[in-house]
Amino acid sequence: MAGLKHTLASIPAGVTRRVYGVAHWDGSEWLADIDGSLLDAWWNTDLLPSQGASIAVDITKDEYGQATALVVCEYAAQPGRPSTGNVTTVIPAGVATEIVFTGEDGVSYTTDRFIGSYNPGDPVYLSWDAAKPTVLGKIGAVATPPPAAPAPAPAVTAATGKETLVATKSNTWGVGGWGRWAGSQSGGEDVYSGTWGGFTVTGAWFYGTARPALAGKTITSALFRLPNRLSVGASGSATVHLYAHTSSSQPSGDVSRTVGPFDVTVAANSGPKWVTLPSSFHSVLANGGGISIAGDPYVGFASRLDDPESGKVQINWSV
């Protein structure tokens, strides 16, 4: 656990801290990869890990300074897996070794696990007892009764809804990389902007890939939850510069800010506040982009680890 020594040192005895990483199979056992450190861990027995899958890990330190890690679960930008789909391709044609199907979620999947034989167009039942699905069988056709007399056409009403984006990562860029500044160090993920002591930093929140639920919808508004302001930098109110960036996950370098700035005034020691974003931010967020802060004055905000709703975005839409 050498890579986590600073994180562990900051955890009081008997307290658990949640960190995030990926599952790693080294050829003989599963390990938890936390920012490049491979940890022996206890695993939730309901979890069937796959190489590189995103995992949440609880690290607990006892009164003697010893630490244990428990892999709690895998996580993703959207919950659940489709229970049905339609076969699109049989590979090779004839006696299949792989089947390609489109799930009810509109996503294409490939599997070499199936029972029976199939042809393109077959509707099928699916089981997800591992990262790769099993095709259980065809969905039988159901006889339909004769059609009833057509009912009067209902009045057309506009459908509305909302899509919530929860940050999968928050962090600060600067001083040669991500997570190397103040409270963003050791996986802290606090978000800073501005120049301090001759160093310039920028911050960002990330939300994962584009949302299929927003395809074909008209976004009517987008609200961003700016978390509580940290006690750093100059006292008094600060004008924070918000931008939309195009990265669905943390890149190797700084994010590309394509829209903004949109300025928000934040009082000293301010708690969380909701901000209505300009319409120019809508398409960037719908397509998998995120929110960034950049420029002076020097300010800092709580990470998603300290505030699970840090950077949360609510998108309202209509059809």
C-alpha cells in the first residue's frame, strides 16, 4: 500500500475512507488498482469482476495503524444491463461461435456464451451473471387478438423529464499533472482555480459518456451544483469562471474548455449553491462533456468525495 501512505495517514483510527480504482487480474489473483498501487483486498462475494472494471474500495485503519481494503462494488455511469435484445450478426454464419446483438438499451454487445442456435433478427432473453452476457433463448411470438376499432386520437401534449449527471471524478490540474495541488493530493479530488504562490491551477468535474436519454430531446435548462467554497485564497466574495469542457473522463493533460466563461459570484465560506448554466453549455454536457473552473481569483471547492453532490448537474428536457 505504499502508494496510499498519505491517504492512510490522514484516516483516523477506526474510520473508513472510500477510494476508487479498477480491478486487476495478475494471472493468479484479483487485486485492487488504486492510482497505480496494487492492493490485496477482501472482495464482495456477489461481485464478478472483470479486468479494468471500475470499482469502489473502502479502506479502514485500526487503532494499531493496520489497514484493510474491501472492494464494495463495481460502478458505472448508468445502472443495469438489458434483459432482452435482438440478434444482429452470427459469427461465423451457420454454426456460430459468437453472437452480436443489440440490447433494449440500444447498445451493441458481443458474446460467445449462448444456449441454442440463432439467426439475425431473433429476439432473445439475456442473463448477466458475469461481465459478459449469456443468451438464454428466443422470445416466443405471442398471438394477438384482432385489432379493436381505433380510438380517437389523444390530444398531443409535450413530454418532459430530467436527466441527472453525478460527477464520476473531480480534480485539479497544475504543477505538472492532476491531483498534485493542496487538497487534490493523495486522491483528495478537491477542485481549485487561479494562481497562488506563482503556480496556476484549473479544476474540473467529469460525468462519463454521452447520455442516450437526451438524444432527440430539447434541453430547456441545466443546473450546476457548486459545492461549498474552501477557506483558501483571498477573503471576501470571489468571481468564479465556469466553462464547459469536452472530456468524459480525466485526460492526460488539462481539459479543453470550449464554452465560457460564465461568471458566478461566491461569498467567502459559502455553502453549496445551484447555478443555472447558459444554453451554450447544454450540447457539450449532453455529449459527455463536463464543467471546469479556470482563471483568477484563487479559489477552492469541496471534492465529490467530501460532498457526493459536488458538481452535480440536473438537465431538464422536453420533446
